[in-house]
Amino acid sequence: MNAHGCGVTRATLKVLQWTWHKQADTKTLVSTLCTVASPPQTVKSSAKDPTTQPLTEMGFSETEAQVVYDSVGKNRCQNYPPIVTDLIALGLKPSSVIKILEKNPELYVVKAAQLQQRIINLRKLGLLEGSLQKVIKNYPQILSIPVKRIRGVSRLLKEKCQFTVQQVTDIIRDSPHIVVEDHQCLEYMFQYAYFRMGCRQAEMVKAKLFRLSMEELQCRHGFLERRGLYQTPDKKGQTLILNPEIKHFLPVSEETYLSRIAMATQDEFEVFRKLMARELKDEREQVHSSDDDDDDDNNAEKEDEEWDKDPVKQHIQKTGYNIKRKQEREA
């Protein structure tokens, strides 16, 4: 650093040195002058961003609050921050709230009153503290589903499948996705497990039956059946062999299923899976073909009825030829 760099002339420097009581070093003097002459540095304000302040007051970090705020703008949310407030009020951590909103951005447009109603309905189904938070974290879409839809699934499980109230609660807790499944598919899965596999409701709940797809259920059961390892019980619930409990081969990984229960290789199971898929496809085609035949029969009967009422037919029936043929038949 030199004197000219700080805007200090030689004449000024000489005057300062002459007035200095003790002979000062030139470099020290220039450094002092530059320090005094340098402009003050700007200090950043520590004031909080008013757009994210409500979130930071709820326990979100600055970074987390900014993530939520950016998502709000992206999803055109008109329900901010009430939606976040309601989720925090459930006892969910800020990190969990962010994951929930990322999985189900539709929540940004759900009205606060609707959200509260859906949460209350889930509590009425028996999902209390702990279970409720677990369901929402694993399947946040459940907060976007109308109350009427969820009640319909609950009624189906209780009335047509004969599950108890507690069993229905356990099913929704373990398999919350069933609230969007087709009712006929759910009932068919229950009937398959009940009649074809001989399982009772309590066994189905323990085995978390509804976590599987219908195709996977048929594959695992059918593979064991054709290998002689599973048998449909008779009317008295008896079998000639000891069937493995479904909780041991349904809610487990495919590797565990093959090594411990089916005693088969992956290749063997894949071959059977393809065979099963082909059989199911043929069955569906036969059902559609049968429905088409029924429709043809119904259409033919309808045409006959219309023909009977047709004035042209009535005129033909009244002609001399037809009257004569009728008299001959009666004779």
C-alpha cells in the first residue's frame, strides 16, 4: 500500500511527519490514514423475512421455511399457512410436514375446514394419536380423499366382509391405500381369501392381506397349491395337509417366500407367474365373451318382442295363407 493509493499527497505526508511528536514510520502513517479514510462496511440486517417468519415461528429452519414457501408459489396455494399449522398441530415434525406436502401437493389447495373434517373422520374410525400420524406420513393422499369415500370403504369392510370395528381400523392403518380401491375388487379379494384359501377375518388382518395386489395374492397362493403345499379346506375347515399360515407367506419378501415356504427358485416362480397371467387373461376373455352372448340373446328377445308388435307382422298373420295354415294345424 502506498500514499498515492490512498489519495495522500507527498506534501500532506511531509506536513504530518513534521507535526508528529516522534518520527513515525512512513508505512505506518499511510496505513493509519487509509484506515481512517476507508468507507464503513455495510452490516447485513438480521431482520427475518416476513414471508417465511410464520413458518420459522412454528419451528421450521430458514431453509425448510424457504422450501415450503417456494412450493406454495409453485402450487398457487391460497391456504397458507393454515394447512401447515394444522399439520404441525397434529404433532408432526417440520421435516415430516415437508415430506407430506411433497408427496401430496394437492393438500395446498384443500380448504382448512375440509382438512379438519377429514382428520376428525379418521379419528372416528379409530385412528388415534400415533396411528393417525403414521397413516398420514405413509399415505398423505388420505387427506385429499372425501369423507364419504372413506366411510363407504369402512361400511363395505364391516357389512359385506364382516370385519369388526377394530379390524377395520387395523386394515386402514396398515393398508390406507384401500380407500381408493374399487369396492368390487376389495370384496373379490376378501371372498378369494375366505372361500378359496379358507382364511378367517382375524387371519387376514394379521397377514395384512390388503397390502397385496389381487394378482400377487393369486400367484403366491396358486404356486403353493400346485406344488402340493396348500389345500383348500373342506366345509368343516379340514385339510389333508397342514397349510402354512398366511401371515408367514403373504406379508414377507419374495425371497423369504421362496426360500422358506415355497422351497422353489426365482426362475420357477417367474415361469408360474407368466402362466398364471395367461390363465387369468383367458378367464377374463371368456367372461367378456359370455357377457356378449347374453347381450346378443337379450337383443334377439327384444327384437322378437318388437316384431310381435309390428303392424306389418300382424297384417301378414291375417292373410289367407296364414289363416289356412293355422286351420290345417288345428285340424
